[in-house]
Amino acid sequence: MTPVLHPEQSKGGANATGPRHWFLVQCRPGQNVRARENLENQGYGCFDPMLNVERIKRGQREIQTEPLFPGYLFIHLALSGESWHSIRSTRGVRQLVRFGTDPARVPDEVIEELWWRTQGEQEQPRPALKRGDHLRIKKG
């Protein structure tokens, strides 16, 4: 699933107004999937980065998908007009991660990089340079 990288792609809650940003949600133990499904059912864009991890089980190598941040997921919502109560009371959600009284905002660039590192490169390699990038050669 490609995360919602642009505010206009997320439906948000019914009272959502203004630009949307990414925030961090702490989930109840073992309930990342439940929290994500319930938040998405309410119209919120969510991103739960997953990694493919190789494990040896009964002498056989297996590829298992595990959360990159167990117990946490990212949610895309507007600062004004959202009902924070509906997020906190969602099944599987413990709380929004906060610094003081303000929810912890995550820059869009971090979400995009996490997506590329966990899912995007599996589908298509991301080039190190793209057309129009400035390059300075120091030696050679």
C-alpha cells in the first residue's frame, strides 16, 4: 500500500479542514493491524511500514513480514477540525504521541523515505540521482 503522501489524497475525518500532516499513533500491544483498520474505516490515511525479515524456522528459511516500528503507526490528518477524541477512542489505539501538549508531527519527507525503504524499492529501484540534480565533482 502506498502511503498518502499528499494532503488532498487523505479523506480525513468528517470535520477535517486545513492542510494535513503526518503524526505518530501509539497502538495497544499487538494491535497495529486492528488500529490501522479502524482508523482507515473512519477515513484517516495511515501508514504502517513493514519489513521482510528472513527467519530460520524448523531448519527452513522463511521470509516474514514484520512492522518496522512495533506498537506505532503514522496517521495523516489536519490540525484543525479533527476530532482527537475519535482517534484516541479507536479500538487498538492507545494515544497520539505528544511532546508536551502538542502531537508529534512527522515531516512528509520522513514518511516518503520510510515508504521507499520498506516497500518502494521492492517494486522499482529508486535512482540515487534524477534529472536536474546538481552535482559537484571534487576529484578526478
